[in-house]
Amino acid sequence: MPQKRVRNHVNPLSILTEHSFAGFGNDRPIFVDVGACKGEFSAALLEKFPDHNFILFEIRKPLARKLIEKFSEFSNVVVFDGDAGRNFQKILQPCLDQGAEIEQIFVNFPDPWFKEKHKKRRFLNANILQKCVSWLPESAEFVFQTDQKFLFDETREMLRETLYDQIEIFKTSAHGIPTHWEQQKLLEGAPIWRMCICRK
Ligand SMILES: C[S@@+](CC[C@H](N)C(=O)[O-])C[C@H]1O[C@@H](n2cnc3c(N)ncnc32)[C@H](O)[C@@H]1O
């Protein structure tokens, strides 16, 4: 049987799927993986932090289905397909209401959306960060990693429009775990650009 093609880039603004979530029912700290792809990074993080809760977003449905399968035995991992931006607050808010801390939100090697007119498709944009100020606690950190220097520079520039002005540049893989994409780029000898962003 021919394999179904998984599209490389999906315009997040065209995917209108909305989810709801009742929360984990506990107040354990939470890691969020935006664009989890095949879930290797989250799986390794889960091994290091088995008592954390994990929220994974993956826009490509076939990949999201595989992620659901991959983590099916873990009650502390949930996976949502669709656009992470559209679902972000709706999924995280119930967890905050249950007293959980959103520890880190990983935006690892996001699709760069090169063209000016496509920039609004980026998950990490001024609009979402401005909204976050009203509901996401100050302590929540965004961890952003990319092999695209221009994207790193533009993201830093964009942060000036927001209250997310605490920017720490770091040099090695987040939590010592290179993501799948990162491993490939490191093999090619490409430099990686990384920053941790918050407003505390
Ligand atoms: C270049 S890959 C990086 C995958 C993984 N984070 C890594 O570092 O190996 C980007 C991933 O983000 C997903 N993605 C892109 N935009 C998204 C969005 N708005 N919401 C959720 N997932 C998204 C893509 O489908 C893809 O799996």
C-alpha cells in the first residue's frame, strides 16, 4: 500500500482545530513541547523528569497520532494536534487553575517562515507573547533553539515589542538533550542559536 505523504510545512493559520483539556488533576510542574514532531526530545526529557507533566503540540496529524501512540502508557503526557498558537491558552489555563507551574515551553527548531508576509505564521510572535502577559505567570520560560541565524535575530528583535525582555543566550542543548532536528544539523556542522526568554 502506498505510504501517505506527510507534508513538510503546514500553514498554522489554516488549521482551525480546537481542543479543550481538563488538566492533569495535579499541580506538578509542566514542560510544553511546541512542534514535538516524533517526540524524541520529550521522551528523553521524560526520562530525566519522570514526575513532570508534559504537553506536546504537533500540527501534522499523522505525527500527532504517532505521538499519542508513543506516549500512550504515560498518564503525565498529553498530545494535541492542530496549531499550538490557537490552542495554547485553552490547554495551559486549566493546568494553571490546578496550581501547576508551567516551567518551560520549548520551541525547538520551529519552521522559519522566511517571507515577510508569512511571519505571522511563526508560533513565537509578538501577538501571542503580548496575550501571554495577561495569563501566563512570569516564571514560565520559553526555550527557543534554531539553526537559522536570521530567525534568531528577528525573534530577538521582535521581543523588543513585548515585555519578554529577560533573554539569556545559552550554548549547549537544552537539558543536554539534542533534538532530532538538532542532531542532524550538528552532524552537518551547522551552528545552533539558543535563548531562554522570560519576563521575571
Ligand atoms: C523543523 S521541525 C522540528 C521538530 C522538533 N522540535 C525537533 O527539534 O526535532 C518543526 C515541527 O514543528 C511542527 N509545527 C510547526 N508549526 C506548528 C504549530 N503552529 N503548532 C504545532 N506544531 C507545529 C512541525 O510539524 C514540525 O514537526
